Amino acid sequence: RRQRQMCIRDSQTFFKNEIKSPFLRLKQLREQRGITQIKLALDLNLSQNSISRYESGERQADYSTLVLLADYFNVSVDYLLNRTNNPIFNEK
């Protein structure tokens, strides 16, 4: 039983440290531009609490919010979600 508890604890540590929240990129984008959570929330008509939870991974944004955030920062939704390292949004 003790060995099983160690395995569970080790896997929790792995997932906590190794798997990054897609919204860490949101925080990175916001901080690079010198924008506070409050300013971002006001600009997008969202609550500061929602922005904080998106950044921490406590809450997931719906599709329309993802598009809103991507448009605000002029990046693709895929970049925001860490699906690509290319921030350039390709318009067709």
C-alpha cells in the first residue's frame, strides 16, 4: 500500500510540474505587454477573477472567450492553447 501511495504522489507531482496549463501562455502574453488582469478584464468585459482562473487553469474558457482573447493579443487560438509555437494568426 505504501508503494502505491508513493506512485500516486509521484504521478501527481509529475502532472503538476510537467503538464503546463494552456493558459500559462495567456499570462505570458499579458505580462509581455504590461497589461494587468484588471485592464484585460475591463477591455474584454470579463471579470478579473475569470482572468485569474484562466491563467491558473482553475477554469477553462469557452470557445467565444478563446477567440476574444486570441483577437485581443493578435495571436491564433492554437498559440494561446500551446498547440503551436507560432503566434502569427494566418488570415485567409
